[in-house]
Amino acid sequence: MIAAMAATTDPLPQFPPGFLWGVSTSAHQIEGAVDGRAPSVWDAFSAEPGRIRDGSTADTACDHVARYREDVALVRGLGADAYRFSVSWPRVLRPGGLDFYDRLVDELCAQGVRPVPTLFHWDLPAEIETAGGWQERDTAARFAAYAETVVARLGDRTDTWITLNEPAEHTLLGHALGQHAPGRALLFDALPVAHHQLLAHGLAAQALRAAGVTDLGIANSHGPTWPASGSPADTEAADFYDIVLNRLFSDPLLLGRYPDGFGDLMPAADLAADLELISRDSLDWYGVNFYQPTKVGAPVPDAADTEFSGLTIPAELPFSVREIEGYPVTDFGWPVVPDALTELLTSFRDRYGDRLPPVVITENGCAYDGLDDQDRIAYLDGHLRALHRATGAGVPVRGYFVWSLLDNWEWAEGYTKRFGLVHVDYATQTRTPKASYHWLRDALRAQRA
């Protein structure tokens, strides 16, 4: 393992005036207060033995519902402009469930922090999963109705909205590989899940537009795909992976079409009408969650399933994921490659041209332990410099959100990975800002000097 790079002592370059600085969290990972919401797919999944690395659940997590004022004060103390949180669909199903978000938004506004709600961050209500979940087209319509309910309650104080978080991961990990909730291992039969999530975005965008929303985005995960070699087999495998994890979700939104051959696999009586709904007036900006590049090669003959970054990669897939060597890695084993962020964003500029709206980095962060987290400082410093290079290359970047404000319940990893700028002692719920929190606070002050 290569030691992490050190942050430079030079100040960050100046980002444009009005650049949006924020931090991100998600409901299931921090809220707790499980008795105040309906069950979600993650409650059922984490109750199954062996699903969560440390056997934990998110029943308490960071107890954010009870401690939100303290957490908003941390956002304010950091000097962030905005707080990206997610609304729990299961909580909204309960009588009075939106009351918490009323209080949270009021507190954010009182502290001068912009609320940026995400309507879906993987915690589908269990009752909707029982009815077929994202495999059923009706879930998209139900999502739009839920969006209409939330914006009617919060829209008077909330200008900026996100529909979905990482539909690619939710499709791949939750429905194709079965390693996240709801635990379905459908492989390529999971493609309807991708289409129905994109359709949900389009329908929800209609509902939000009808309520007057004019600052609307989605948070898609993206990263460069590097072929393992220049061989035709490796290049073909990498191209396929890139389509499935990147273009399958960006092309419909930005171009109004699926990559060649994929539209034929989607469950739609009128695909053209669906794609028109997905792409037309559904975005004011495009959110990118970035963590790492991926090296991909052809399938390895006679290979068994492989472990990669905490995931099991089935041998029957038409590609294999390889280790990227020569770079420091996070506690997740993810390579730290800041230049890959510049590469990704300039490739989007080249691919989509004037169809690419302004870009917001809606997540970027890393898992490291310890309060004196110099590795996280180096990671953030490197990626912010890479982001600045992308703006200099003509990519219309307008904001950046760190993942995450708090250490949290990290899905299938439970409490074993810490992404927070703020350390959480889960036994006492004590919050302790880390060295990276103080570094970012000072960096944001310098941006505004």
C-alpha cells in the first residue's frame, strides 16, 4: 500500500464568485429515530444475517433527528453555503413525518444555510418494494406523487432540489449484484430498474416544475474507465463497463437517448415518449458524485468470483475489474487519483458539448479513520485543485459538496468506514470536528477573503 499524498501548503486557487460550497448526508445513514418512519428496504436487508459487515443497523445511526440543531451548527461553523440532505420517503409515509424536515429547513434558513434536499437516496419504503419496487413502472408514478407532497410542504423555503442519488449504484449493487438493499441478484435483468428510476426523475421533475422549482438537479455517480491494456478485448470490456456505469444514466438525461442497443432492452410501450419526459426540461444543473476511476479488462478465463473494494464481482460478467496500482488508497481500498476528476469532467464537456448544463459535484470524499485526518485533507486538497483545472478547461462547474459532514452508517459496511469531516462517537453521540473540518473551514474563509 502506498502512503497517502501530503496536502500542499499553498492556498487553494480561487473559484469563481458565487461558487456553491456544501456538505452532504443521507437520511438512512444519519437520522435514526426508526420508530418515526415506516420500514425501508434497508431495514429488511440489514436484518438478514451476513448482509452488513459488522452486523449493525441504522436504527440509531447519528441520532440526527434528535440532534439536527447541533449538526446544522456544525455546517454553519464550517462556513458552508449549503447542506445537502435526503428526505426519507419511509418517514414521509408516517403521519407527521414531514414535520422533522420542516424543522430542519427552518433551522438551516435561520442559520443562513441553503437547504438542498434529495428526494431519494436508496431507502425505498418496504411496502413499495413488496409491490415490485423499482422493477415496476408504477413506482415512478408513486415517486412523483411523493415529490409533489414534499415540495408542497418545503418549497416555500427551498429553491434547490435533487431528485435521485446514484441510480447506477442502486441498480448495480441493489438489483444486479444483490450486495445492497433490496438484495436482488438479477444481473442484466436489472435494466428495468435503471429505466424506472430515470422515468421517476422525469415525472418528479414535472411535479417540481409545476410547484415553481427552477433549480433542479440529479446526483449521478461517474468515474473514468481505464482499460487494463490496449488489447481489443480489454478495450471492448472497458467500453461496455463505461456504458453501463456512466452513459446508461447520462445519455438519456443529456441526449434524450440510450446508448446503442440499450433502448431495445428497456420496458416501455413508448420509449420515445419516456425519453422525452426524462430529458426535456428536467435539469438546471447536472450533479456528479466522484470517488475514483476504475480499471477494467476482459473476463479472466476460468476465474472465480473476485473481491474488489468490498464488492463481489461475479465471474460471469463480460468484464473484470482490476486493481489500479501506483496510487495511495483510502480505507475502502479506493485509489486516490485527483486528476481522474479533471479527466471525467473534460470528457463530459467533449461528449455532451452544449447539452451539458452547469455541473455541481454533489459528492466527493474518502474513508479514513482518526481525528488528525491528514490523508483526508490531502484528498480534498488534491480534488479541489483538480476541479479548478476542469473549470479552467471550460467545464461549467458551479458547486462542490463534500461527502460527508458526519461519520455515518456506511450501508453494507455498517459503522466500519468513516467518511465524515466530523467524528461521531456512536456510543455517546458526541460530535468532534476533525482536522479536515478545520482545514476546510479555513479554506472556505480564504475563498471569500
